[in-house]
Amino acid sequence: MPGRMKNHTTNNLTTRGIRAFVTLCLISMFQMVTAQSFYTHAISESIESLTVYPINNPLKAPVVELNGEGVVIKFDNLLYGNSNYSYKIVHCNANWTPSDLASGEYVTGFESSNVDYGRESITTLTPYTHYELTIPNSDVELKLSGNYAVLIAEDYDFDHPVAIACFSVVEPLLQIVGNVTANTPLSISDRYQMLDFDIDNRNVTVNNPQREFNVVIMQNRRTDNMVINPMPTFSSISKLSYKNNRALVFEGGNEYRTVDFSSEYTYGSGIQSITAEKDAMHVQMEPALPRNMYATPTSGGDANGRMKINRQRSNDPDTEADYMWVHFFLQSNYIPNGSVHLLGDLTGNRLDALSYAKYVTLDNNISGYACSMLLKQGGYSYQFAFLPKGKTQATLLPTEGSYWATENEYIILVYHRPFGSRYDKLIGYQVIYSK
């Protein structure tokens, strides 16, 4: 029987302590936010399960069409009881810094308003209050395409928000066509994938596409290996081509690992036990193993880091799903000169203190990387990634392996700022899958 981590309670308190420290640092730095980029995350340590997605599409990226479907923003307050939350909509540049536009230029109605009354959790061991917000709504409509950040605060104190949720609005004026190949400039390899694509901008008036366009490419919504403005291999006034481009070579990685604890009574492979303890429910994962020794990627789902809140036999998972401490463990030799992190929506795909996995020894003398996270019931997909010391981009080679045949999702965003314009329009959006 696999062992549990030593100093189990201390580990939980340490995780909470790290989160509190990170929260204090974020709050103290918020006065400088105008010089920084917004991203979706909870700032207050009492806010959990912050998600933003197109209405009725919880597994899709938060990108919607102008004058089309809206987005829903959801979060829980673990302090329980209702708080007076308000929101403010901020239009952003392509790099997610605030644009120079006045609110009246990008919204019709009110840029800020109240978040509707929260709903308290029902029959959960961990009490919380659930909040939801949709944009657009009866108070506000969006007038422009581009990036948007929604600041959520108590009593309109937007200098000290408790959370930030980001989404994008596209006015589709471009045609983007592409595919993923294993033939890369790094040689024909079984480890890498290359994204080839063309941008057809014949319906857009543009004088200098390379200067006026801002092209962003993400693999599985990761930002650590995001590519910004690669040089096209061919360009004309009506077409940009990105083929056989070294900047668009990515590790193939491996299929994401998954865990489903939507039921506290019956659970699938990978979970050793689910127990109710004094502080909360606990999900003890079986020790996972590195997957870098196989000839092909591991079979499995193609969730690509997604998560979905769910509780079996529940009519309303938003208020009936419980919170559980999930204890992840990668049985492995120590990997020097870097750190191991959990990648996926469960960590916001960030390589920081909250996603950090500490090297520990279990009480049965098995060693490896451990990370405990408080998560709401549902299904989650994730990977163990290695961040080399001094780097900002992680690699999956020593932990998950990398295979050209892995199914991955590539998102392409094309922003346009014509000469004399004061903001970045989002005029192109395409999702391309490998395989």
C-alpha cells in the first residue's frame, strides 16, 4: 500500500501559508498593475475555483465573438456568508496591459456594477458561497473587440481586487488555416511538433501586416512556451505564411494525466483513498511514475489541461460540490537544477509557488515530488513539468516525456492596430489540433 506524506497536517498548513504569502505580495504590488499584464487569478486567499469561459461551454477557451455569446465568470468565497462584490471591466492591449481607451469607448452602459447575490453551499463539509457573473448583461454591452480584464472587488474597492478574470472578444475578419507536423527544422524527430499556418487578410485594409499585426500562439493554453510575433516565412499585402518556422516548434509532450473525484464514494484509477478528516475531505493519489521512457504517448483523454466542476448525483454542482485536499505525488529520483510544477487549469498553468511540487520522502521510504491543492469536486487534467533553474519555460522531457503523436491544442490569436489607432483589435482566432 503506497505511503502517505510525512507531516501531513504540516504540509497542508504550509500550502496555505505559501498561498497567504503570495497573496500579500500580489496585493502589495497591485499599485503597479498599470505597468503589468492582467491574467486570470484569485488574489484573496479566500477565493477559490475562479473560472471564466463562454456561456454553456466550460471546456472552451474564454474567447467569444463580438455581439455574440458572452462569458460567465464563477468563483467561490470560502469565508462563507455573503460579501458585497462588485466588478469593473477594463479594456486591454494585446499584451494584457490596460489600453488608453476611456470606458465609454468600449462599453455601452456601466463599466462597473454589482455581482449578483451569492448562493451558499449545500451539505458540504467545507462551507462556501458561490458567485456568478455574465458579460454582457443587462447593465453593460461590449462595443469593441480585444482583450478584457474584469476586476472583482468588495464594495467597489478596485485598487484592491480579490480576483481578476480575463477573456477576449474577436471580430473575425481573417481566415487562418493550418496544421501540425512532426517534420521540424530541428530534424525529423519523434519528440517535437511544428505548427504551420497561413493568415489570409485580403478582407482587411492593412498597409504593413508585419508591423500592424500582433500574432500570439499558445499550446494547451500555456503561457510559459507562448510564441509572440514570430517572423513569417512569406508575406504579402494579403497573406502571411508561417511554415517550416523554427519559432513554432513545440515539445509534443504527453497526453494529460486525469483525476476524477466527483464522487466521494466511488472513484476511479489513480486515487488511493478519499477520507473525511477534521479539516476537510482528502484525496490521496497513488504515486505516479515518470512517462519519459515509452516509445509512444500514453493513451488517455484529450482534455489538454482542462477542468470541470462536478459532483455525481447533484442537481447543482456549483453549490453542492465539496472542496477536497488533493495530494499529488510523482515517484521519481531527484531532478537537479530546477523545480517540478503541476501544469493545467487547476494551477492556471503558472509556474509559481502554488504549483510547486516539493521533493519529499513518504513514510514507506518512497521519494518523489509532492503537491497538495484544495480543489472543488470534479474532473481535472494535469501534467508534471520541470522548470530548469534560471528559465521561464518548462519542459516535459524528464517527467512526462515528449512524443510527436500526442494530441495537443494550438490557439492562434491575431491582433490588429492600424496606424493611428489607440487599441488592439482582435480580428483572428483559430484553434488547431495535432493528429
